[in-house]
Amino acid sequence: MKYYRGFKKDVKKHSGKLSTAMSKLPLYLKIDSLSEQGINTKDFSNLYSFINSKEYMTQDYNAQCKIW
């Protein structure tokens, strides 16, 4: 952790808050919904397409990196 030496410590200290906040983001709600849909239909192609989309890449980056 060259640039953020306290990263691991901060993640451990605030893991509950981070998990709660991130689970409410539209990105992760959509993943949950598409996962459930895939389980029910035995077809995960919509989830696969979303995870490989530009929309997902942008939202995932913003959700994980911009909080720091």
C-alpha cells in the first residue's frame, strides 16, 4: 500500500459502514437482482453482459475507488 498506508487499517475499522453503504448503491442492487433472476431462470447471460459492460466498469470504479 504505497500511497495509502492506512488503507487496511481503515477498511477493518469501518468495514461495517462500508459494506452497508456499498450494498445500497444501484450498482450492487442491480447485480443482486440480475443474480436472483439468473438463479430463477437458470440463465446468467444478463448478469454476464452487465458485468462486462462499460456501465458496470464505471459504476464499480466509482463505488470502490472514489470513496477514498
